[in-house]
Amino acid sequence: MSLLHHFYTRAVWPFFEPPMRGLSGRLTDLRRQARESRAEIEDRQWQSLRRLLQHAYDTSPFYRRRFETAGIDPARLAAPADLGALPPLTRGDLRDHLPEITSRRYRPEELLRAATGGTTELPMAIVRDAAAVAAKNGVQQALWEWAGVRPGAKVFWLWGAVADYAANPSWRWRIYERHIMRKIWAPTGRMNAEVMERYRQQFNRFRPDAVCAFPTPLFLFCEFLRNTGRPIVPPRAVICTAEALLPHQRTLVEQVLRAPVFEQYGCREFGMVAAECPAHQGMHVATSAAYIEYRAISASADAPYEMLVTDLLNYGMPLIRYQINDCVAAPPAAAGRCACGRNLPRLPAIIGRTSDTLRLPDGSLMPGVALIAALAEGEALGSAAPRLDKAQIVQEDLGQFRLRYVPGAGFTSAQLEPLRRKLDAILGTEIHWEFEAVAEIAREASGKTRFCVSKVGAAKAGPRQGS
């Protein structure tokens, strides 16, 4: 480890970012665990899962009731397969039972608020305990190391999650971000030639070590660079997350930025849980952070498998067998030791998890994944969030949009007004909206339902994996 990385790990980050305290020790533990034998990794994960299940049973009224209804005693579980009788946790459960799901071991003021992400449902509020936040930061840094990105590296964030950065930062905050935290934020809400040229110039002045980006906005940025022939200073690595990285996107990004691409998998609910290693033979699951199950969505032999994820770190609000709404073509096959030397299991290729890019009347592009992130800002619209089970935005024409939604229990049409105002604030008031209640939003062949669908041909983001 260089002196710079050592300095940031042990001094700068712990001093300026309290959740980073203890990072050095966490990284050491995670590096060691990734090199354990497969049997040791599986046993460690099983023991973590059992502790979490017992904690949920003891401190969460929701889970005690759910375990007892399913006839499950966490103290008597013999294997992870015994969890099959426990119903998956849904976003509807989070919406309707948040206080009961939250652990009674914590006072409300001890828990940190966040919101879910996703592609087919509006965000819901969640909470985390402080220790979980610190542990998740450690996992993310450990996974970033696999891409050669260590504490203190300069990172250019081509990012659509508005909640992660200050929209109108003060000059003090800009100095802090740029010169102490060594990062620059490039929001991806509306993208056009003027915005992308400004980002190119910022990029070249900053000369980042790494880029962290949503794949679709990054692909649009690289298309702009290729088509205009304007130069860019190559970074050492590119990290893509938040949506599926498609093969044609990876090819263009690596050609234009002249740097290796590392795909990572995570979500708002869990943080980062899997990442590509230098061998580029798939994404390894961080078994200390999450336990993942794979369940066929129908009896058909070629049906996709949905992922059920249990958060092994968040004791403040246990998420057990959470229906994350991501699918894989098949459950993971037995795999030998990766060429990188790690025995961590590998995540099967995720299918779906994409949204179209919307073309706005002023000519700007709005990647669907960026719109999802923008809607998550402000803790899922707060208490005014409409009670919808699912939602989908369809662009019928340049200025004509339709929001299809499945009403949830307790829904009233008046609840759509806060959502309409938020959409107007993000996309502009020149767009005409229609709201359509439907009984269901059908899955595609991939097993997913897209949040954003554009019928404006030029706005499509390219072929979708698994469709």
C-alpha cells in the first residue's frame, strides 16, 4: 500500500468521515476472508445468517410473527434451505410495517434513514444502524481494491443518484470534495452536447485515477467522445454499477477511455454486494455482506430465477429474503477457484435491470436509471408518497408521457399529485402526463419489468441483455 493510501485509510477518512473509522482493520479482515477455503467461507456466512435471524426473531415484532406463522425457530435451523418456508420480504412490507420490522434494540435516533432503489416500484424508506453503515463502507472499499482503486485515489463520478452529492455546494464544500475527498461529481440527469463537453473539460483538468459511473450515462458520454473525436486523459480503471453493463457498452467504454472496466452489483437497500475481480471471470459475492437465494419465478424449465437477498450487516432494520426484483437466467453452477485466487462464489449473469433513455423536448437525454435515482431523492417523497405496488413510465412521444401504476392498499388518486410535481421538477413542465391504473405490469422475457420505456426510437439505449 502506498503512503497516500495508508494516510487516507488511517488518518484522512477516519478524521473527516466518522463512518470510515476502523476502515483499516475491516479491510484487513475482508482481504483475509476472501482467501479462505470455500468451506470456511460457507461456514462463516451461515453463522452470520443464524445470528441475524435470531436477532430479528428476538427484537422485531414483524419477524417474530412471521417466523412463528411459518413454523420456524431460528435457534433450530440446520441449513439455509430451511428458510424456504419464510415468505419473501417485499416493498409492500416495508411500506406497511416499517416500525414493526425495525429492531427494538435501537432507539429511533440511533438509526440512519435511507431509501430503497429499484426499477419497477417507487422508493420506500429504510433505516440502518451506524455499525452497518461503517461495515458497508468497508465492503465497498474492499471491492474497489479489486479494480485497483484504493483510498485517496481521485475519482470522477458520472452519477445519477442525486442523494449522494450536494446539488448546490458551497465553495467550502467544493474545496472539501475536490481537494480532500479527491472526487468530482458529474450529475447525469439531463445530458446533451454542452453538458458532456463541460464534463470532458472537468475530467481532463482533474485527471482522475478512476471513473465510477452508471453504465448508460457513461455509454452516452463515450459515444459523444467517439463521435466528436475530442481527447480525454485515460483513467486507470472504470467501475460500473447501478444497472446491468451490456457487452456493447463495455466494449465502447474500454475503447474510448482506454482503461479496464470492472462491473459491480449493489443497490440502495444493501450497498455493494458483488464485484468483478482482475480476472474478469464474473462478479464475486461479498459473503460477509449478503446471503443470496435464487428462486424460479415459474414452473417453466427456462424460467428466470429471481434473487432473494438477506442483509447480513444491518441489524437496525433486518432485511431477510428481500425480493430485490433482479433476475438471473439460472442459479449459480459450481465453480472452481477463480484465477484471481479468491474462493468467493460468483454471481450469475443478471438479466434485465435496464431502462430506456428518455429524449426530452429540448433535445436532452435522461437515462432511465438516472430518473429512478432522482425520484428516490428526499426519502421517497416522504409521507406523501403514493401507495403504489408497481409503476412504469412510458414515453409515447417527445412530449407525451404516461405513468402506468398498480394501486396499493389505501391508494387514492389525490396521492398522485406529489408524484406529478416531482416529475415536473425533474423532466420539465412542458411534458404532458397521463396516469393509468392497471391490474398488473407484465414481466418481459428476462423476468424483469422496466421502469422507463421509450417509444421514441432514437432514445433507446441499445439492446438489452436477456430480452
